[in-house]
Amino acid sequence: MDRPSKRTVYLDHAATTPVDPRVVEAMLPFWTERYGNASSVYALGRDAHHALDRARQTVADILNCDPKEVIFTSCGTESDNLALRGVAFDRQRRIGKNHIITSPIEHHAISHTVEQLVDHFGFEATYVPVDRYGWVDPADVLEAIRPETALISIMYANNEVGTIEPIAEIGEIARAHKIPFHTDAVQAGGTLSLDVKALNVDLLSLSAHKFYGPKGVGVLYVRRGVSLLPMQTGGSHERNRRAGTENVAYATGLATALRLAYEEADAANARITSMRDRLIAGVLDRIPDSQLSGHPHQRLPNSASFLFKYIEGESILLNLDQAGIAASSGSACTSGSLEPSHVLMAMGFPHEIAHGSLRLTLGKDNVAEDVDYVLGILPEIVEKLRRMSPLYNPA
């Protein structure tokens, strides 16, 4: 099927997703006739409070937790920050724990927060290694534990290469040593199981715009009994854990999007995984000196990430954009950086290879013709760029 030249083939769902029209419909009343402040005692306020309770219950049902363990935040980054700072500062103050275990492939919402805790607040950090697939070995987490370990934070699935980490096994280790365990599940939301009991997590972060909800709202699950020092102070909102007037419209949007994602997950994951596998096979077959990055099997259903020798990912993106294809070379939060991906470097790739990265992440609106179109365009782009590269010397 020929695609109109002005139409965009969107393959960057790891960066953000379009808001589902059903989510917009659920949110609209809370900007107009149902605009009350959820903390107010009169009828409009009570209505908003009930809506917030329903949203919290919806999220709790999917996470298999108590609604009181669900905190609504402004985004995944805030959820990550609140989890790390909230637990670290609390345990440092109360029991003198000042050591954090994490990985070198975390999103910068985690890694930069850990760096700040180390540089400015007296914490120490251990970064457990990853293998060439970006996979964390639970045995390395066990070995890194110290008597002063305050917190462990390992992401559920990597945002750049799609590798799914052994969260449940790491959680068992953390629980056996009575150490709070946090996972950044932002990329896993909407596709992988979020059952916090099965995952053995104490804290879990989500962001609505990764599963067809609005930007500007996230969730932090905090298991009952985990002490958390608030990072925002003011009112007693979110059970004294996050001050600020509750954003009822956005909480409703997140809950609606999450519910729809898991109601439709089985069919959507199967269809998207099939397209992903065909995309991976096609790229590796048609483009010499290319390789898949991330785990070949333990990866997100929609994630296809590649490395191409002799060229830079930014040049590929510009050429894809001219062809109407939206893609990424890694995390959207660092897309302006000329430095190679910290994830790929941690996985052991040299600079010259890490610079040639491409991330293609599919979504529920993609169709088979989108894959065909990319497989027709991408090999031509790579070949053109390689002919321009002084590093390229074809046999």
C-alpha cells in the first residue's frame, strides 16, 4: 500500500503515545461541569473526591494493591524522584542507611537523582553491571548489598533497548534483606504485568503518556509499611505524601488509559509482537553490518532497537523524518545529546558502534504496511549514509 507523502509513520511509542479518544472523553467533564476541588466538602468537591477514589481503585485493581498505596504524581520522573529521595532521606535520617544499589542503564530520572544524592547528600551508590543484552543478574544485586544499603532501584524494562529485567527475583533478594525495592516501570506500563505482589516490589513508577493517556500525570505505588519522606510539602493530599491540589481530570485519564490497556493487552501485544518480529528480521536480513541491541527474547513487545556500523543514528533519524517516519536513537529525554547512549556503553559497545543506534517502537495504531514501508526505506537510507562515511570501505 502506497503511503501519502505527508502522512507520518509513527514508530516512537517509547517516547510518547497519542491519547486514546476514550480517555479524552472520560477526562472532559472534570474541566467543565465537574470542576470541583477534591478537598472541598460541598457537593462539587465531594463529586471530584469520589472520581479520584474511583481512579485510584482502578489503578489499584491492576497493580493488585490497596488503593491507599497509590499516589498520583505529575509524571514518571516525579514518581522516580519521590521514590528515591523519599525513601533514601527517610532511611538516612531514621536509621543511618546511606547506600543505594542501581544499574548503569536506568533512565536519567533515576541516574541523575542518584548522582545528586551522592554528590550533595552523603550517599554512596553501587551500579551493578549488565551483560551485552542489558540484563541485570540478580546475583550481582545480592553481592552489592551492604549493611548500610537503604534502597535498591532497578528498572522493569529498558526504555532504549527494550530488555525486560528479572524484577521478581531481585525483589525476593531485597525482601529477604529487608531493603525497600523500587522499579521504574514506565516503559512496562500497559504491556507487562504490574502485579506488585508477584513482582515483589515495594515501590513502582508509572507515567500515563506511555500507554495512551495524557502527559502530565503519573503514579507511584508505595507498599504499606514503607516510610517515605514527602518531597512536596503543603496540604495533606495523597495521605500526606504529596502536597498539591489533586488533578482529577488527569488522574481519571491515567486510570482510564491503564484500564483500557490491560483490557486489550493480550490482542494488542500479540499483533504488535508479530509486527516487531517481522521488522527485526527484515532489518537484519536487508542491512549488512547491522545488529539487534537488547535481549533477543526478553524484550518489550513493541521494541526493536538496532546498531548500524559506519554511520550515526542522528543522520538516520533526519533521513527517516524526510520520508515521514518518526523514530528515535534512544531516550527522548536525551535526543539532543551528541554523546553515545549510556545504556549502550554500559552494555559494552564502543563509541563508534553506539553512535549508530536506532530505536523503532510500535504502537496499537501501526499496521503491517508501516513495517513494509520502513523495510523499503531504511536500507536505502543506511546505504546512502554509508557511502558518505569515510569509515565505510565496502569489499
